[in-house]
Amino acid sequence: MEKKSGFVALIGRPNVGKSTLMNTLIGQKIAITSDKPQTTRNKIQTVYTDERGQIVFEDTPGIHKAKTKLGEYMVGVVRHTLKDVDIILWIVEASTFIGQSDMQIAENLRSLEKPVVLAINKTDKLKSKEAVLEIIEKYSMLLEFTEIIPLSALKANNTDRLLDILYKYLPEGPLYYDEDTLTDQPLRQLAAELIREKALRYLSDEIPHGIAVEIVKMKNRTKTLVDVEADIICERESHKAIIIGKAGSMLKKIATMARKDIENLMDISVNLKVWVKVRKDWRDSDIQMRNFGYNIKDL
């Protein structure tokens, strides 16, 4: 039997569970998650392979109104991704409320001649089956979807059915990656993102949007130990003090928790050292953004 393969873009508003769903589908944590919007900044590719073929998932930043050059970059990533994929997987929360951004997403999708699958996430929070049917009815008025599937990314409910649907609409073709490949992201980028995730998790709301993480050094000391040095970049001296915390307590907490995830990812012991540096208004600086891997001109 000819195998199927292709690219699937995960899109949606911030905080609907795109990264959680992608991690669940491939069975390993690659994309960072948090309860704060705009967690994902770059397109992140992960690879799911089984006997039917291969699905390359492209997790994109949450669609939002851009207020900085970084925001413009994130919205541009989504537009650029949609041009090149085979299927669009639009993820929404299990709610009958449809906001302005959802209507804008639907408007943008109408002009694309590609299969659009709607995944209604977080259905584990609903109290009845009737509530799911009401949500399906609401969204069906926005767009003519190829398929609609209720699921829970966190509980892995109905995710196998989602894979069946995606394979149904993918074209026949070759495997784009080796069968054991899970992501095309370099280890440095994955390590930087895991550190940023912990900062997102433990810091107050106003700070995370203004931070970036740069891996300064990643070098094997022995076969079982790697040294990693990283800078957390923030925009204000006052933010730097909060990130470091009293007697370094917050920075130590971020580094300790990040180290555990990096060790799980790399399957090796990690000696992680983290510093905090200030780069004023880096999110509106083309040069600074390029330094941290965000380049609008590439889109």
C-alpha cells in the first residue's frame, strides 16, 4: 500500500492548546506550553510516523493583533505557514463564544482551497454531549469544514481519531524524515525554549512577553554530561531584578526546573548555568530580533 505523507498546520487563537495537542500526538514534549498567551513564537515542526505514512505538524504562534515587531513576526509566521501545508487544523476551545479573532481566522481560511479540520479542544471540561453539539453548530455557521472533531489534548481523548482524519485527507507521497525523527528543531533552540517555558510559568504576567533566551554555550564535557550556559534577555532593569528574585531564588527555580526537562529531552546529565541580561526594547529592534532567531524579512 502506498504511504501517505504531508504537512499539517496547527492554527488558532492564543492559549487554545495547540502545543499541548502537538506534544500529545507525537508522544513527547517538543513545543513549550503555558497558560500565558503567545507562548509559541516560531513555527515548530514535529514529525509523526507510523505504518500509514508520515505527518509533519507545524505548530504556529497564536493569531493575535500585533503590537510590536515581534508580534508582526509571529503573525507573519502563521500566514507564511498556511501557504505551504496540505491540511489546516484549526483548534478552538470548547465554548460557544466566538470572538472577533475567530471570525477573522474564518475569513482568512475561506480564500484557501485546502482541507480545514476543526478540532474542538478541552471537551473534558464540558458537562454534556449536548454542549458539544451546540459548539459544533455555532462553528459550522462560520465555515464549511472538511471535518469537525471534539477532543481533549490534555487527556488524549479522541486524538487517535484525529490522526485517522488527517491521514484520510493527506496525499500519497514519500517520508520527508527518517522514521525515528521527532522534530527538525536544533537542540540549542529546544533548550532555549524549555528555559523560556519555565520563566513563563513562574514569572508575573507583565514580564514573559518581554523575554527571550539565548544559548551561549552547549558542549559535552563527558559522554554523560553536557554543559549549557544561557542568557535570559529582558527589557527592563526592574524586570531583571524580578527574574533573579530575592537572593537569586526565582532564577534558581527557573534553572532547576528547566534543567530537568533538558535532561529528559537530551537523555544526558546537564550542568545548566543561567544569567539575566537587559536589552532595552529588543522586541522592536530588527537587529536584536535576528540575534534571537526572529527575522521578519525571512517571511
